[in-house]
Amino acid sequence: MADDPPLTALVFSGGLGLGAYHGGAFEAFTAMSLSASWVTGSSAGAISAALIAGNAAADRVQSLRSYWRAPEAPRGTPRADRHLLAWMHAINTHLFGHTGFFRPRLPFPTSHFGGLYDLAPTRERLRRLIDFGRLNDGDPRLTICATDLESGDAILFDSASERIEMDHILASCGFLPEFGPVQIAGKWLADGGFSLNAPFDPVLEATTSLRLYIIDLFARDGQAPDGIEAATERKSDLTFGNQTFYRLRHALEARQLRAELQGLAPDDQIYLLSYRPGLEEAGPEKSFDLSETAMAQRWRAGFLDMQAAEAAPDRDGIRRVRR
């Protein structure tokens, strides 16, 4: 492994509107003159990964910014009532959807459960923003994760072995009950976050050394909650953040064992970036705040975290970024 050139890969986790963090991290990644040969993602991460794979290198940052609707700089001065406004934005999104992302599904379909919201606006925007011919040409390679609703298995769609289309992306976004499943090849598939919220698993099976960036939208470490809002938020962060962290540790141990059995010496650099929201976010409903203010803040956080990645300490083979 050490004698081969490193394989550089980016893994994007799910988290709905928190996905603007992906965009900021990718902008900083490209500003460091780095390029990825493999991108993977679940849910919102599948969208970010597809936007990267489906655009020319020069257009990728702008494509991400266009989808996540993140202005280049926060507008106006910070408001003292930002926390209240964030909650109002999140509640409004729950009630009415959000232009360009999703809308309430009325009436509900009777043949199968289609979700509380219709992702048609996302489908229409992604069709304009993604060149599916380019996405499937393998530069970079794209892997998207969804979950089989009957078996519970993670289902991986890989541009190296099959053609990825719009339905594969939207299946990965089927976070029940808000968004409905998609039927592909006779299977009802839903959100990749139900099985592999950060689908780094296929990348770690590579036999070359790795430069791997896992861009997670939920932090496993944080403050002890001081109220019901903080407790509910901490629950969701722990649920997804711990899934990513512990799976990563076990996968790295298995990778090390495989290398030893083959007489190889892996020379991997593994980075774990996690979005850590400020007190101004809408607690457990932060992912439903799709306002430009929130998107700009998350984009900026991703940019700064990626800049800080190289200096992050290596602990047990993982460089955990925590500004």
C-alpha cells in the first residue's frame, strides 16, 4: 500500500439542510489544490457527491452553492433573535416545504406511502445542475448508498459497475416518513442514513493507501444538555455521529488486519470533520432550517474545518477536526 500513490476520496453524510457544510468543506478542499478520485454519500451526502461527479472541476463549487443556496457571505449583522428565527424557519419548512427543495404531498397516494413531502422540486433542480453522462464517466468515481426497506441491508450504487440515474439519488434521500421510498429493480429503497449514513466502507476496501475525508453532519462529542431542546438535539447527534465514528474505527481495524495478512504496510490519512452547530441553530430541528442565513453559516463552518484538517491530531489513526 505504501508504495502506491494514495487514493483521495471524499465521503459525505446525510443531514438534509446541514448539507451546506459539505459545500464549504469541498470549496476549501479544492482551494488546497486537492482533487478526489472517488466521492460517496448518503441522503444529502448523495446529492453533494452527485453534484461533484456530475460537473466539470471548474463548476463543482458553484454547483454545490447553487443547490444549497448558500450566499458567499452572511448577509447583514447577526441578530439577537437568530435562535427564534431559526425555529420559525424550521417550523415553516415543516408546514409548507421549501421552494426548490420539497413541497407537501397532497393528496397522499393510496397505492403506497409516498412520504409527507414531494421531492419533485429537488428532482427538477438536480436535472438542471447535474450532467449524468459526466457523472457516470468515472472521474471521479461515485458511490451512493440507500437502504432496502424489507431486508434493512445497505444498497450501494457504484458508477464503476452500473449507471447511476436520478432515482438512485432520490432513493438515498428517502428519510421516512418525511420523504418516500423509491422502487428500483423491484426493491423499495429509502434513506442511506438508515444503514450507512457516511458510506466510507467501499473506499476502505481499496488496496492502495488512502487520503480519506469523511464529512459528517452530526458530531458525536458535545456538551451535556441543559434542557429538553438540547437533550433532543443531542440524541440525534449521538445517534448518527456515533454510528459513523464506531463503524469507522471497526472498519479501520479490519483494514489493518487485511493489510497485515497480505504483508502490506498501509500509509493512510483519515480525516473526520463533523458539523458542530452554534446556539443560534434550531436544536433538533436544525436540518429543517433552510434559510440563506443558516446555509451561509454551515458553508463557512465546513470551509474552516477543512482548512484546519491538516493540523488535526492523529488519534488511533483518525484525525478528528474540532475547532
